[in-house]
Amino acid sequence: MARVRFAPSPTGSLHLGNALSAVANRRLGEWMLLRIDDTDPARNVPGGEKAILEDLEWLGIAWDEGPVRQSDRAERHREAAAPLGDRFDGVTLLRENGSPTYQLASVVDDIDFGITHIVRGNDHRPNEALHRRLFEALGATPPEFIHHGLILGEDGRKLAKRAPGATVASLREAGIPAEAARAYLDELGVPRHDVHLDLARVRRLSVEALAALSDEDLAARVGVPVTVAPVLRGARDLVEARAYADLVLEPAEADVDSPETLARFRELVEADVEPKAIVRELKAVGGNLKALRLALTGHERGPELAAVIAALPRDELLRRTALG
């Protein structure tokens, strides 16, 4: 049985490259440990572990044991290092204050939890030779090491955490549904070479994910009544969907001077004509659709007009287009 571990440092929301490692580990591992590599206090961020847990849960990545914090196992690390001393192959294992370094803690934990496969980014490849020697020095068989390509920015350089889409949190805040973010990572798989972040692809997956949701689920994610679902359907992400919903639920004030169009619209509404047919009829008679949109939402642009009409109750349609 493949036993894997995902071992982020608690530095805040997951970098997309780390999330790629998490997905790759979960795909390969029949059993997965979530380990928090917090041996370097200078890098730890308050709330960093909580942010990681939220990201993993949002992406639908479950773990079988953990989170295990390396800082809680310092005594075990020191015990394992005793036969080797404070240094090994010229590398520090224990700091002057007795705290274990990443190199020691990582290998000891991998041994103790029976990790059989280590799946991580190419930036960790330089550690492999040392870790193999440490495993053997501690009397253990080294696991299989699998290194994957990194996710780079458009400029071909390391993707900075502040760049759009570089963290799981930034995708979530941009309104990308979890299914789209996970689908993108699943598509990348375990890339042998570095890849460039393709935000256009992420956005296409976002459109597909939203289209697959039921009206009830979509409305719930946006936080609006299900009756507003028709206007959400044209949105490319959840932020845009919320903006569309607000156009309908909280219309801006606008002066509209197109009495003939509004009168004909009211007649069609009172006759229970279907929304798309209303728009076709108004187009056919040269109606001022921009004025109608302004009357209904207070804005000249937004979701399809037929969707706006479908999302509003009959009484509200008549109230917003009342003449005089």
C-alpha cells in the first residue's frame, strides 16, 4: 500500500504548486498523512495552519491522519539524532538550542509514519541525496522519491505568491469554484517539467463548473434566493454571479424616458408572456431594450435581459416599469 504525506509549512494559503503536490499525493496514496512542517519558527505565520486546512477542505482533499505538527515531535527527533550527533554529512541536524532542523525532522517522521512514496516539487530535488543517506544512517530503507515540475508565472519565473491565481485563497476570492481549481490541478497531474499557470484555462473550467451546478446549489454558493438563478447563469465566476444578482436584487436608481417600450413591456408581462418571447417582441417593434434594462436594474449592462425578467416576480417587474 502506498503511504504518502503532504507536508506544507504553515506560511498561509497554499501556493498553487503546493496544492498540486497535495493532489498528486492524494491520487497516488492509499493512505495520506497531513504533516505541518513547522521546524523553522521564523517562517511560521499566525493562522497559517488554519489557512492550509481550509484550502485542502475547499479543494476536496482528505487525509487519513493528522495534522501532525513536527514541533510536537522534537523530543523524538533529538532521540533519533543521538547516534549521529548534531551534524551529518556536513549538514546541521540539531541547532544550538537543541531544536531539530527540517532535514532531520522530515526523515525521522517519514520513517516513523511508514511513508513509502515522497511526492513533491522539483525544488526539493537537491534534498534527495542527503535524505537517502539519512534514511540509511537511521537504519531505514529510503522511500521512492517522485519530483514534479513547478508552476511558473507567465514570465517563466517562480510564481510569486502575490500574483493573481498563485494561491488557493486568491482563486477562491476571485470567485473560481472549487471544482474548477481542483479540475485544473487534476489536469496537470504530475508534470515532469515546469508548467506555466494558465489562468485562461482555469476560467474556462470555472464556466464549465458553474454550468454543471443545479439552480439551488448555484444560488446557495452565491448566497441569494434560488429565484435569482436565471441571472447567475451568464456569470463566469461566483464574484461575477454575485454582481449580477445584486443588479436584480438591489437595482440602482435611473431616469428612464421610454414610455412606449415600458408600456408594451407591461402589457406582455400582464399577459404572462415568456421572458425570451417578451424580448423578441420588443425587438420586433423597435423597442428600447437599453431603457428597459435601465428600468429593471439601473444599469446599461449586465446579464441577459430575458434572464433578468425571469428572475423577478411579476409584481416587481410591473413596479420597476411603472409609468409616471
